[in-house]
Amino acid sequence: MNKTFSAILVLVVVILGGYFLFKNSAQAPSDQALNPTASATEESKIIVYSETGYTPAALAVKVGDTVVFKNESAKNMWPASAMHPTHTAYSGTTLSEHCPDIENNAFDACQGIVPGESWSFTFEKIGEWKYHDHLTPSYFGKITVE
């Protein structure tokens, strides 16, 4: 009888312990809940280029934020300000006037970015900035800078 009682007691303790362990972990606030911009901000500043285009195609950022364009496709990408083929929307200068963009202020990679690599640009102007892939102009998106 003592062995049965001890076994039942151990079983009850394990079940109750498991219940409270899972209950507390489900209710514990995550880092995301405490600071919703902590990790989401970094993720939201990345635009992935794939075989189907840019994702996300629309992105909102703050002045001074840097957006990273990651090439996860099998071909080169060339992110650039609208309109194709001149790329004048962000800088007001044409492709031939601002490339190579040594100071990185024209929102134009000025060259193909190979698969697996990335290119980044820091937005210093408020507005809606449309962009495209210079090598596949049917792939495009928009970045809203607040």
C-alpha cells in the first residue's frame, strides 16, 4: 500500500509541476511583447529578392533607417530608384550621372548584386520611394520613409 501511495503521490507532483511549468511559460511575456520593435524592426528592414521579386514589396521605415536588400535568387539583382531605366526619383540624377555612387546617396546599387550577397541603403529623405530591379524591371516595390 505504501508503494502505491508513493507512486500516486509522485505522479500527482509530476502532473502538477508540469501544469504550472507550462502555464507560467505560456503567460510569460516575450521580448517581442515587452518591446514590439526589438527584433521586428531588424527583420522589417530587410527586403529579400527571390525568383518572384522583392518581399515585402512595400515597407515603411524612419528617416535614417538602413534597408538591406538580400539576394536569395539564382541571378543577379540591381535595386534602384524608380523609374527604369534612369533611376532619378530619389536623387534627381540619372543613372549615368550618379553611378558609380561612391557616397551611396542615390538609392541605386549601380551594379548587379550576385546571389547570396546583399546591398544596403540608408534613407535620408521623407517620402514614398518606388524602386525596381534594373535587371528585371517587372520586379518593383515601394519604401515609405517617415
